[in-house]
Amino acid sequence: MQKIKSLMTRQGLKSPPESLSDLGAIENLRVPGKEEFRELREQPSDPQAEQELINSIEQVYFSADSFDIVKYELEKLPPVLNLQELEEYRDKLKQQQAAELERVTSLQTGLQLAAVICTNGRRHLNIAKEGFTQASLGLLANQRKRQLLIGLLKSLRTIKTLQRTDVRLSEMLEEEDYPGAIQLCLECQNAASTFKHYSCISELNSKLQDTLEQIEEQLDVALSKICKNFDINHYTKVQQAYRLLGKTQTAMDQLHMHFTQAIHNTVFQVVLGYVELCACNTDTKFQKLQYKDLCTHVIPDSYIPCLADLCKALWEVMLSYYRTMEWHEKHDGADTAAAAEGSNIMGTEETNFDRGYIKKKLEHGLTRIWQDVQLKVKTYLLGTDLSIFKYDDFIFVLDIISRLMQVGEEFCGSKSEVLQESIRKQSVNYFKNYHRTRLDELRMFLENETWELCPVKSNFSILQLHEFKFLEQSRSPSVSPSKQPVSTSSKSVTLFEQYCSGGNPFEIQANHKDEETEDVLASNGYESDEQEKSAYQEYDSDSDVPEELKRDYVDEQTGDAPVKSVSRETLKSRKKSDYSLNKVNAPILTNTTLNVIRLVGKYMQMMNILKPIAFDVIHFMSQLFDYYLYAIYTFFGRNDSLESTGLGLSSSRLRTTLNRIQESLIDLEVSADPAATLTAAEERREKVPSPHLSHLVVLTAGDTLYGLAERVVATESLVFLAEQFEFLQPHLDAVMPAVKKPFLQQFYSQTVSTASELRKPIYWIVAGKAIDYEQMLLLMANVKWDVKEIMSQHNIYVDALLKEFEQFNRRLNEVSKRVRIPLPVSNILWEHCIRLANRTIVEGYANVKKCSNEGRALMQLDFQQFLMKLEKLTDIRPIPDKEFVETYIKAYYLTENDMERWIKEHREYSTKQLTNLVNVCLGSHINKKARQKLLAAIDDLDRPRR
């Protein structure tokens, strides 16, 4: 306005009227004439161009009234004037002036119109003032104001109440009354929406919304707390609160997220605690490590306690989830029944939808949570190399994991493939190293074994050993609940039901390692030291011996004379060749045998706890037996001359078994080949060097029957071991995978059952040296067989042979004072000796150059005398190879045709024996032509043998 005044003054115009009293001045306004606006009309009429022209006017022209425009322009003139430039500048100023004047004129017209409007308004106002009284308007105004104040008073009271709810909400949240707090907050929000036109209420409404969000945050924290320690009242409040918020499904999503987070945080904190506790360098920032890397820092000494605590913590999480599901099954079922009685169909459908969602979410969460648990425990298991652990510690780890897998099966029906695979890897790795060490130890035991008896009770059973205690327990062998009896009613109770109200299924593991372990070797299985000392002597007391054993007692200290109390029937049933030492036939075994049995028990413990590696364990168990059997054969039964006897001492099955063991298990190389392939080196690591008999064991002394006592202990301990494997077969078969059962069957049919077959080759070596068969042949060679008269007296070689057998019998008695000789063993020894003696007799008869019919009768007389005296020394019936001798003697009397048929039918005789028989018969009843024919038949028989 000041600028307009200044410009109008300079143009000779009056200022616009400042009040209504100046309206008269409008008539005196001087309108510029035509001359003055001529140049104005020549200016462009474009508004934009005019505006640009006005904007180009210098600001100084709008300054104070005292500003001298002429002086200002003159001072701006250049020193040298140019007419053309001056004219152009002058035209520019005129254009600016014309544009500004047109704008001023337009503004002046607008002001005149406004003045007229104001005049009319004042006139109408005066008319209204005259038409209404001030009193009536004032009355209406006061009444309206009163009504507004009454409403305002009510609003203020409500606002005051709303303002006070903030304190109450804080109290409710402190008391964890989340449903009440949310209910109050929602009611306040509903009330505040009525008074939202007040500025203070809008602020309150915003605060209530913040409070509601704060409640949701605290509610989420409260929801997370139930993941580790479920509380029914607490969870009920939380669920009611979420239901009021209409976020039941959201709560369930959050709940599963919290459970996942709880599992992660729990395992990390447990492992971190043990790592930091045992860390030598306290400056290490273990908290920054990933869980997988953190697990690798757990030291072996803290591995098992950490694993136990880890499982305890994870159990608490899973138990909380289990109880959460229980809560929903109980409350959702009750709510469904209540909703069915209501009339709100839409609400019921929505509620049912929520419950269906919750049920599916919870059921799906079971597998998901267990999978998280498995992965965390798997990471922990694989973070440490367990191959350096002691056996009991490793079994303890398996025990814990087995219990955890049982939890998983009850939790969601899972077979825990992740855990099984991880523990299988660790177990196979551990067991390979463990088994390799045990095989080396077994070789050391065998090489240092003197094959002395390990005295045990007559009723000794492997079930008495601590390693086999699990076979007597009716419960699952995978768990070790502390010696508590399991009643029939509690067998069907799950761990979650059993420990729902308190306790932890992994707490009992802490006491597992402290269980009482009876060392059988410490007392050698006897109840007192006195009994141990008199293991193979007369007992001072018969209180622990069954009555039937007392009746069957035979005192072998002085031979075979029984005590007076023995019944006649017992005497008849007792064989003289059963060289028993004492009244009880205690098992024959050595410390090495007991060690192998205990190893088998340990292997079976692991196999029962972790069935997926059952095949590997049974395979390793079979190697223990294989190596023991091979060692017994190597020490006492290997003799290249055995098969040349033609007696079939080693069956084809036994030979096949020994060859298989040698190829698959025995390392026959002295040193490793540097150029050997990696595969060959691996195969060698799986093998064990062949054992060597201890130099303390003497097998060459005749007075001890060439180590018969040691041979009996060794061989019969192997038989006893085979019997224990037979006893364990049903247990092994029960855990063996179906596809691998043929291996187990083959092991038993081709290996275990061959143990007793080793008796023949082992005891044959004793029988071959116990009797001087060569001396007998020399004595027989001095006999004249072409006698002309029938003799009534047998030859002296028969007496010499019988004396050898009597001496053999005495030596057996002497050996039996050290070691009980079981009936099968004594029978085999006698059978071998008699068989060898009879075959020696035949060989002696085959050496005869000339023989008459009377000579053949003498042979029969000698053999009958031998049999008669021999039957008094032994109870073996029939006498082995009796027919072998008699048939050979009688063949002398056969005719040519009968002898040819006889030769073809009796291939048990050697070529030499058959040839000699034909040669001796020549001249008596066989001619030369018949002799050639018979010799040709013998040659035909001998050809396949070559």
C-alpha cells in the first residue's frame, strides 16, 4: 500500500480514502486524458509481459517520498552521451511507468467498489439493530451458553476419570493382569472416541493407543516366559488377553517363534557356561562365536555334564510345549461346548476357525520343535571326537541320547533320524577305535596267557557279570532309571506324564555312573577268599552246593574211587573216563575268556542302546570269537601232518572257517609295504597280527601229556565261550536288522558251532605222542607170522601196547588233579589213542612179508587179547576202528574175486596195506595172474588220490 501511495503521489493522484468519511473524495479524482494514455495504449496487453516489465523496475523507485528520481537518473548518465541510447532508455522508463499506472488504476477501481459494499453493509446493520432488541438476543445467548457449560461439565468429569486410568493400568500390568488392563484400555478408548473433539482427549487417545501397544509388548514377553516354565494361571491370563485383542492366531505364531528362540538361547547359554567355566584364557570372547563353533570348545571332562544339562534344559522347553497343548485341548474343548449353546452363529464360526488354526499350528509345531532340538543336540554331539572317551563314559553318552530319543518318540512319534544318524557316526567311529584297541589287548592277553584255570563257582553264569545286568531288566535297556521297580501299571505311562508335575528324566543320569559295580575278577566269582583258595580242593563247607551235586560227588584225588555215600546208580552213570577234579563241574575258562565275555557284554550294551549300529557291533563281536578260536587253533591245533592221516580230524567246515578268519582278520605281513596303496593300508589296519604262544607254556613234556592241562583249559574255554554265544543268540537276533540276519545265521552255523570240532585236531596231537606207536611197530616186525601151529599165547607187543595205555591212564589221572577233564575230552583222547593204535596194528600187519593161516589166527588172537584188556581201561563202546583191524585180518582168507570186490569197497586202507595183503596171499590161494589183476585194481584206486 505504501508503494502504491508513493507512486500515485508522483503521478499526481490522490491516496485512496482511509475511512468512510473520505468517500466524497472519489468524485474529485482526476482521470488522465487521452494524450497521457496514448503511449499507454501502445504498450503490449500480454499480462505476463506486463508483469515482467513491472518486475524490471528498480527497487529504488519504491523508496521514501524524499527520493529524488531526476537526480538519480542524471547521476546514472555515462560521461559520453549517446542520443540513441538515451532515447532507448527513455522509452523503457515510459513503458515501465505505463504498466505500473495501469496496475494502480485497476487497484483504485477495486477500492472504490469495496467502499460501496461497506457502505451498504453498515446500512443493513443499522436496520437489523433497529429490528431486534438487545435484551432478547442476550437471553438466548445466555441459555445457549448454559447448555454448553452443562455438557462441558459432564465431559470434564469423564475426562477426569479417563486421566486417572493411567495409574490403574500401570498397577494392573505390575500385577500381570493383562486381560483386565486390555479391557480397561479398550473401554477408555471407546469413551475417548466420544470426546475426540477436545484437544486434551486426542492426546489421551494417542496415549491410550501407546499404552495398548506397550501392553502388547509386555504380553509378548509374558508369552515367551512359558517356553521354559509353563504356568497354567499365567498362560490362561495371556490367552485371555490375546483373545480380547482379537489376536489369537497372532499369539500362536508368536508362541512358536518364542519356542524356537528359547531352544536356541537355552542350548547356547548352557554350552557357553561350560566353555567359559573351563576356558584357560578368560579373555576369549566366546559369546561372539556361533553355536556350532562354540560346541567344539567343550573339553572332554565337561562334555557329559554339559550334555546332561543340555538335555535337561531342552526337556523343560518340550515339557512346556506339551503342557501348552494340554491347556488348549482342555480349554478349547470347554469353549467349543459353551459356544455351541450360544446364538451368535458368526462368532461361533470365527471361534471354531481360530481353534482349528491353533490345533493345526500346535500339531505342526511338535515336529518343528523336535527337529530344532535334534539339530542342536546333533551339533553338540558332532562337535567333539568321542573316540578318546572311556567305554563307560561313551555308554553314558549313548544312554542320555537314547533317553532323549525316547522323549522324541513320545513327544511327536519321531524316530529321531537326525539323532540316530549323528550318534551312529560317533558310535561307529568310536567303536572302530575301541574294537581295534580291544583286539590288540586280546592279542596281548592271549600271548601272555599261561592257560591256567580261572576258578569260578559251579553255578557261574554270565548274567552274574555287571556287563550283562541289562539282560535281566524287563525295561528297555536304553534307559537307566535308578534301580526303581517298574510296576505293571506304570509301564504305559509316558515320560511327560511321569514328570509333568516335577522332576526331570535326565536327573537320574547323574547317579548312573555311581551305580555299584561288582568286579567278578576281584574275588574270582567266589563268596569268600577261603573258597577261592580251595577252588580245586576239598571244601570246608557244603552249604552252598546243591544236594544233587553232593550226591554226584566223585573224589578224583586218588583216582576214580567214589566216596561211600555215592549211590549205585550214580556209579553206573559215572564214566571212568570223565576225569573230574572236584564235586562240582565248574566251567573251564581262563582270565582271557572272562575278558572276552565281558567285552561281549559291553558290546551288547552299546548295541541295545543304539540299535542302528547293531550289525557293526555284532560283526565286531564275531571278530572277538574268530580271533580267540584262531588263537586256540594256532597255539594247540595247527599241524600239517593232521590231514595226511586220512582220519578227517578237521572237517571241511572247520578248515573253511579257519581260512576265512586268516584271510579277513589276521595280518600275516611282518612290516608294512611303503609302496602299498591306501586301500591296502586301510585293510591292514582292520587286521590283527597272528598271536604267539607264551614261552611259559610247555607242550613238549611227556609226563604232562604234552601240555594236556593247558590244551584242555584252552580248548574247553573256547567251547564255553561258544556256549555263551549260543545263549546270547536270541538277544542278538532280536536287534539285528532283517537284511543282515543271514550274516548272524552264517556266523553261528559256520563258526560258533565249529568250536567243539577243534577238540579233534588238538587232542590228536596229544594222542599221537602219548603212546609209543613206533616202538610197537618195531616189536611187531620181530614177530614170526608164518608159523605152522596155532598159538595159544599172544605176542609181547600186545603187553607193551597195553602198558602204554595204562601209563596213559595214569597220566590222565595226574593231569585231572590240576584240571577237570570233561567226559567229551577224555572220550576223544581215548578214541584218538585207540584209533591210532589200531591203525598202527594194521600198519604192522601190512609190513609182514610172509604169513600163514596160523599166523593170521595169531594176529586175531593178539588183537582179541588187546581188546579184552583195553575194555577194562576205558568205557568207550564200541572200540574205535575195531572193524578196521578185524576186516583187514579176515581179508587174508578171501578168494580172488571176493578180494577184488573187497579192494574196491575198502578205500580206507592205504595202497601199501592193500598191496602187501595181495603179496602175502600169493601162493596160498592167489596165483600170479590174479596178483597182477588185483595190483592193477589197487593202482586204479590210487590214481584219483594222486
